[in-house]
Amino acid sequence: MTRKTGRPTKYSQEILDIAFDYLENFEQHGDAVPSQGGLSSELGIARSTLKKWGKESGKEEFSAILEKIRTKQERVLLNKGLLGEFNSNIVKLMLGKHGYSEKLRPLYNGS
């Protein structure tokens, strides 16, 4: 018989409830944008644990919450950046994590 070692997981329905509340109410938790760091802080667990749980079988609901946090973060950054509510340099930096980049095209010289 193989025995597991280490501490028991903190993963529970309460963790899911807190994670979902953070997703829906991140601003009430003191964050301008939702983030894995913010969620980690609210749950009192390491970010590495979030990533691990997001990949584990049987924790698909948690994985979906992490994906929704990334999507909501992108949306908030785009909207508040376009409205001038956030610093454009910070928005540009953070959107780089979502695949956005600033590429300069060569000017057409007519040749």
C-alpha cells in the first residue's frame, strides 16, 4: 500500500466559494484588477498552489475560475486603459502577459 506524505490539501468547497467571490468582487477585496496574486492572498495560499490546483484532475471548477480571472483581468485592463483610468504604461506592461505587443511597422516610402 502506497502512503501519501505531506500535509492534507486545503482545497475545499469553501476555497471555491472564496475564489468565486474574489472573481466577482475583486474590487471589494482591494484590487484594481483581478489577479492570481490577489486570489492567492485572499485564500492564504501560495501562487504555486493555485497553479498546481489549476492543473489537477478533479479541480476543473477551480481551473475555470483561474481562466475567468485571466479573462476578466484582460477586459478590465483594456477598458480602463482605453478610458484613461489606468496608467497606460502599466496597462501595456500587463497586457503583454495576455499576448498583446507594441510592434512598429516600417513607414511606407513609396518605393
